[in-house]
Amino acid sequence: MYLLKTKKAQSVIEAASLLGRNRVTLQDWLKKYRDGGLEELLCKKVSTGRPREIPSGLEKALENELQSPEGFNSYGEICQWLEERLGREVKYKTVHQLVHYRLKASPKIARPKSQQQLPEKLEAFKKTF
């Protein structure tokens, strides 16, 4: 609106290119402003999608469990933990996406160490790497 009123943009297309947005997006914004003013423009719309399979309260509990020192050894264990809490099965893929992408966490899996690994060589490698 500012760009059009101050004549810094001659059209919606020009304003859209200056803002890095699609022309249709700007037209939607202008329509909202015309229909309901600034209140309508700033109003956040509620998502109409389906509800999450794992409720937000349980998601927070899972996040706390993942941060605890014991944690989980695998995504399968997380699936079992959720199944106990929810009373129904949760798909592995759903759990993986939630933990890995949404919570930015991972199960605490101990990796095997070589018996031949010497501590002094490891320190030397860390210093020179």
C-alpha cells in the first residue's frame, strides 16, 4: 500500500517485484485491507488442516524425555513409548519426522569404538584436524 501511495511503484506487479512477492499475494493483501482495514490484514487465519496425530502435550513430554540423559535407544523405542501413552499405534515414519525434523533431536545410540584406538593418537588427531 505504501509503495503504491507514494508512487514508488506504479502498479501491483511492480510493487510485487520490489517486495519479492507474487502479484496475487499483493492483490489478496489489498483486498483484505479494503474489506476490513488494518485489523483484517493483520488477522492470522486458523489452519483448517487435520489435527496432529500426537497431541502437543505429549509432544512436549517426548521432547523432555529426549533431552534426559537416558533418552531412547531407537525410534522403535519412541514408538513403543508413544503407544503406551496414546493407547494406539503411531507409525515409525510419523515418529521419525516428529523427532528428527520438528524437535531437531535424535535417539541416544551408543556407537561402537575400536579396541585398537589409542587415546593419545585420538588427541593428536583432534589437534591437527
